[in-house]
Amino acid sequence: MPPLTPQLGLFDPQVVRSAKLQRITEWPEQLRFPINFDKNKVEDTVLNDIRLSTSPLIITGFTSLDYLIDFVAELDAEQPYFLA
């Protein structure tokens, strides 16, 4: 089995250097490509998308199921949603 190498983060020096070499100077907008950085959180962007959607499609793994149940329980009663 090959040796394990750690996964790089978006802001690790190697990634930043590579982005500069490729003349990438800005990340896409938070709403288009959400990342956890500074005050921005992926969670805020995704939950807002779901709240504003009239028919969201949510696919979750078992580990996220309790979080999803809590989220749906907090929705307004008048907000349309479909659970299957």
C-alpha cells in the first residue's frame, strides 16, 4: 500500500503558491463556491439556500441525519417542503 499523504487545505502554502503560478488571484464568490474561511461558513450559505428553496433536494449521510432533523424541525410551518 502506498504511504499516506495528508490532504492539503485551500490555504496551505503549497496550494497558494500553485494558485499564484496559475495566476489565480481570487476565489469564486462565497454564494457560488462556499468555503469555511474568515467569517464565511459553508453552513450559513447552504442553510440559507435550503430555507429559500421551494423544493430543496437534500441528500445526507447517516452522520448528518440528526443535524438535518433539527433543521427541518425549526422551519416555519407555512414553509412548503417535501420529505420523502
